[in-house]
Amino acid sequence: MGDTSVTKVSADFSPKGQMGQKYLASGIGLAMRLWEDEQPGEAKPAEARDYETVGYVIAGRAELHTEGQMVLLEPGDSWTVPKGASHTYRILEPFTAVEATHPPAQAHGRDEA
């Protein structure tokens, strides 16, 4: 028999992280999180995280600043931030996105700086 650890997570009842992210489904090596209605403002200080991130923009616009580059993110765009890359986001208009992290960002305090 295969792995039976299938889970369903409703965003309405998901735990929230210190940065406002909602933690969605998570496996052993991969996890999802949701950023909802993040508001425009100045970019936070750049940080490097101990996980790789891929994301998809649902609504709004933001700038991703990473390793001396700037990428404009708009609805329908996806992006990657490599593990250990220094990066920050600047929200330009109310922003909603889904990200996947490997390994799971919330495990072992990786997501909380």
C-alpha cells in the first residue's frame, strides 16, 4: 500500500506565520503558503532563507529584488528565489500569491527570522 498521509487544508482555518502568511498543505519535502491582500509599502530588509521558493501571483503587483536584480510580478506571473539568495519584496498594489517552499519553510523555524 502507498503512503496514506493525504491531507486537505482550508485557507480559512490555516495557521498564520509571524509575517502574515497562511500555511497551507505541507508534505515532508514541500510546503505551500498563501499571502493574501498584502498592502503596498516599503520593502523590508533583504534576507536569505534556508529554502527554495517558487510562487504564483493571483492578484496585484509587486517587485521582487534579489541578488541585484528587480523583477516586476503581476497576475499570472510565477517566480523562483533560490535557497540562500538575498531577496526582498516591495508590494505595489494589494497583492495575493501562493508560494511553495522546499524544504517546508515552517519546519524547524526556517520561516521566522
